[in-house]
Amino acid sequence: MIDTQTQEIIYNATNVFWNEHVSNEAFREITQGKEIGHRIADFVDERTTSRLVSERDLTATFEYNSKGRKMLRSMGDIWIKSSGIYNPINIKAGIVTEGSPNVVSLTKLLTRLLKHQIDSYYLLIVKFKELQKQYQPHIYFVDLLDYLDFTIFDLGPGQVMLREKQFYERADSGKKPPALSLHDKVDKCVAIMHDAYDRLLNNRKTRIDNLTKQISQFKKANDFTVNQEGLFFNG
């Protein structure tokens, strides 16, 4: 895990940087037009990473494969050394919304935990809120394992997703979640996965049951007449 002093350095460096640069021409340009959120995400990710790498009070690096090549799909946009280990940090940026953005693969998160490769998974969230045609940065730096109650998970994409509205309300309140042991956090991850499996099985059973009823009704019909009411064609 990242010690308290190092967490403060990361938070302060990010906060100061974006409060200084939010009014720059480069930032103003990407806030014009459509798809602002996506453009901000890449822009802020790159510059926040560069800022942390250049911070002299931090030991920052990236994850590499066995051939010495930087991993493009690392679970951490940047890894910060603290307490003798490197800790993954996922930088999330964009406009303040109440959506459910993807955060990390639950399988990958659990695998790394169970292999003793990590003991935390940090989110460095840089969100911008528009007020009187000016954007204001809001910085959040948390260990996702402390905020699992503010996530949802679906087996389809396989991603843990952040429930932004609930998360921001809790984070802005200043009230931290109860402290849990690492074993308890792993148990929570497993429970989240089991719940998703149960929901998937129930949903599939419901679909099969509905299809079976339709098949039964189809076979009871005395004749087969094509009914294209509700369909539209150009020709």
C-alpha cells in the first residue's frame, strides 16, 4: 500500500498541477465541440502521468513485460513505489457525471491479489466540473478496495464499474469507509463475482423460459401466417 505521506504528495502534485493548467489554451481547446469527456480523459491521463513521473519526491515507473517492453494494457497507468513495493494507480479523468465508468477487470484484480503481486489498487480521479463557463478540477485519490460498496460488476464486460454518484457523495462527505483487512477485501471481491454469476444464471434461465413459452404458442397455432406489422421497408 502507499503510505500516507506519499499519498499526500500524489494528491497535492495532481491538485496543484490541474488548478494551474485548467485555464491553459491547450485545455480550453479540448473542451470545445462534442465528445469532450473522451478528449479530456486522454489529455489529462498523459499529463498527470508525466507530472507524477517528474515529481522528485516520488519513485514512479511503468509495468514492463518479460521482453522489457512497456505493457500497453497494464492495470496501472503508473506504478508508485512505497513501503518497498510498486503500487498500481489507475488515472481516471473526464467531466463530472453520474455514470458507471469501467475501472478494472475483476478477474485481473483478484488474480494479482491472490498471487501476492499487489495489496491495493488506487484510483487517481481527475474530474472537471463546469461553472460559469469555467472548468474546475476535483481530485480524488483512493484505494478501490476500500470503496467496493460503491461499485457494480457485470460478467459481460467483466469490469468493475464505479457508481459515480454514490462514490462522490461518500468521498465529498469526508467520511471514510470502515477499515477492512486484506482478507476481508478479497472476500468482498469474491462475493461480488458470485453475485454476478447468480444474476447471469437467473437472467439466462428467464430468457430460456420465455423462449420456451413462445415455442409452445407457436406450435399450438393451426396455421402459419406471416405478420410483418411493425416492420418498415424501403422499397
